[in-house]
Amino acid sequence: MQREDGFFDIMLGGSQASAGAAIQAVLGMQPGFVATDQWLERQYGQGGVCARVVDLAAEDCWARGFTIDEDKDDFIADYCEKLMVGIHGPTASKWQSLYGGGAWVVFATDGSSTFQNPLNVNGITSIDKLLPVDAASLSVYRYYEDIYNVKYGEPEIYQVRVPAVNNTKQTGAAGVGNSAVQFLVHETRIICFPGTPLPLNLRMAKRIPWQGRSDLGAVFEDFQRMSDAHKWSVEVLKRKQQAIHKFAGLSGLLVNDFNGTNEAAIRKQISMADAMRNLLNAVTIDGDDEYTVQDLSVVGLVDLIREFKETFAAAAGYPVSVLFGRAASGLSANGDNDLENYYGMISKRQTTRVKPALVQLVTLILLVKGAPKIPKWKIEFEPLWVPSEKDQAQAELFEGQGHQAEATALTSFITEGVMSAAQVTNYLANNHMFGLTPADVIKDQNLLDPNSEINNPPPPVTIVPGAPQPNNAVQVPK
């Protein structure tokens, strides 16, 4: 039998099957793979850029906090602090971003004997706890079935799955292992954090109807391409210097090499040449042979990787400098535009993803017995941008220059008769400028009219003895 695989085995060091597996490993081939919950959990649990996609925006939505208008006694603020909203809020937002949905389970004392009963809004004596859960821990146990109910077809009772620590029955050893326990909760005791909305056909495949799109799952393919680009770049660096062996009479040595003797000798010579080059930086070969090292160029590799990173960051909705912590580059680039775009994204998420849940929570807090009556209230998030001392000083300087220019203009108006001094005073008082308040407003119409005699007195008249006196001269008695 004639052998035909000798040269192939020499160059690849094994069979065709192992060589094919090696090539697939290099290329990162994963045919038919999709972003499942298991993939999302694994990538998030490993940390890195995937965890940053989920955590960064979720934490920044809550980082500066929020205020409630008309909460003069801080009743709502104190209750939110008691419920640890600053901790449980970002957690629910992370599940919202990772799974496309999260929720708070509201533990309230309302006189009900079971969580399956609707929340008794007229009997809430306290809200004791908020339990953040992810969409993977929620499932619909029962839907509203009354066609005359406005909530017909929506979830009525959820089944919640949470970890139970120290389950001796499951593990057989006290204090070892975790398992899950399940309980039923009425939908009025759930505050939902839905993700980005999905079309009907895609929502029907979800475990809960309001579950949206996963932010991490949406960038799955871009993440795979970026990961493959990094993987391939490592392989390129490994093969940057390629050794080329030219053996005299190589074809003749392999044609009739039925027992593989010449093949083994050639493989040994290649291995010895590589070993000598690594140890002594010298290669000894036959006079008729030739050994060269070709240095491959990696020009453009960095730009290619950067393109994959920018595509991934754009798909995730982040500026590259924010997601990867890289300083802005380019002429006159200071990163302000990136931060402005990022803060705009956070502000939009606060409005669409966080505020509805907070409105529902504040509404429940105001139903607690003993809560103050606040007919009109509004949630305001604190500004994301915190100016430095230098920024504050520059703002004060610009404000002072603006007041100076305005004062100069008003003075010229008085001089030219466009406005009276009283009108300028009223303008300053109504705008709370220079320490004036609306209490300082002048209401005398004679003072307000710039054309009145009090604002336009006649010019002084000089009386010359013996000369004719003008009509408006005042006769001074002797």
C-alpha cells in the first residue's frame, strides 16, 4: 500500500482529524449557537466586558439618587432608605438588563393571610421588605380569566423561585449547599422592571408576557466577533515569525518512504532546528539545505480590533471610552461628547425603565397608615454631571459677566429715556436680582412712566436782570 499523507503529517504533526479540530479551535467556530439564559449567566458570572455592559448603566441610573417634591418631612425618603432602595434598585435594574426583566416582591403587612390574595391597599400598616428577583425566577401561575376585567389575559398570580440556604434535606449535610423554594404571589405585590419591548411573536416565547429584550443577548454576535478578533490576533502573533525549511531532494525522500523512516528523520531535523534556534539562536543545516525566518507584518491588526470593539460598544449603546475605560483620542478630543451622549442614555433609561417602578413604590408608601397626605408629588433624579471646583468658578465668572452686561444695558436705557429708574427696579425685583425681591416693586405710575414730568424735569432757567422773562419763569418776591 502506498502512503500519501506523509508530507501532511510532517507539517501538521498529526492526523487530518486533529488538524481539522485545531483549525476550528483557532477560528472559534460555534455553528448554530444562540444566546441562551445559560450563556447570559455564564458570561455575566465570569465578569469582564459582558458584566460591564449589564452593570454600568444599571448602577449609574441609581448612582445620584432621586428626590420627591413636596416630601417636606422626608417621610418617603426615610421609607426608601429603610427598604434599601439604593441597593435593591440597581439589582433589579441589572436583572432587567441581563434577562430582559426583573421585579421587586413587596412584603407588606396588610392583614392578608397569604401572598396569593390581592394587596389590601386600605389596610397597609407597613411595607417591610423589597425582594429583587430576576425574570428567570418568575413564572405565571394563573392569568386573569374574567373577560369583563380590564386586566383580562394578564398575569394574576406569579410563582417566585428564590434560593433557600442550608437545605439539609437536599444535601444530607447541615450547613452545606443551596436549593430553591417556590411560593405564589399576587400581581399587586409585584413591581415590574420590564426590559426593552419586543414584538408579540417574540414575547410569546418568553416565560412572562412583559419580559423584554436582554441587553447582553442583543450584542451576542458582536461580542463573538470581538472575542474571535482577539483570539485570532493572538494566533497571528504566534505565527508572526514563520520558519521556512528547504530540504534538498525532499520529494524524492517521501515518494518511496513506505515505512516512514525518511519522514521521521525530516520531522526530527525540523524539531532540532527549532530547538537550537530557541536555545542558542543558531541553526545548523546541510550545505544544500536552506533555512530562513520570514517576519510577517501585523500592520492594520490594531485598527481591525478597534473596529470590532467600536461595533460592539455601539450595539451595546455605550461610547467606547466609557465601556472600555479608554481615553478619548483625536485632535482636541477631551471626552466631553462621549460623556454627554452617555448621560443622555442614562437619563432616558431613568425615565423609561426606573421611574415607572419608583412611581408604583411611592404610591404604595403613601398608602401606609400614618403617611402624610401629598396630593401632588413628582420624582426628580439628581443631575448626573457633578461640576468640579474649577467648573463652578467658571460658571460664577460667566454669571457675573452676564449680570454686568445686563446692568450696563439697563443703565443706558435709563439714560436714553427708554425705561424709568422705577421700571428697572421692578425688573430687577421680579427677577430676584441684586438682592431685590417682589416686595420692593414700585407701583407709582408717575415713577413708572419714563415720559412723566417727574422723570423728565424742565431744564433750569437763567433770569437776566432787565431782560424779558420767559413764560415759565418764576417771579421771586422781594
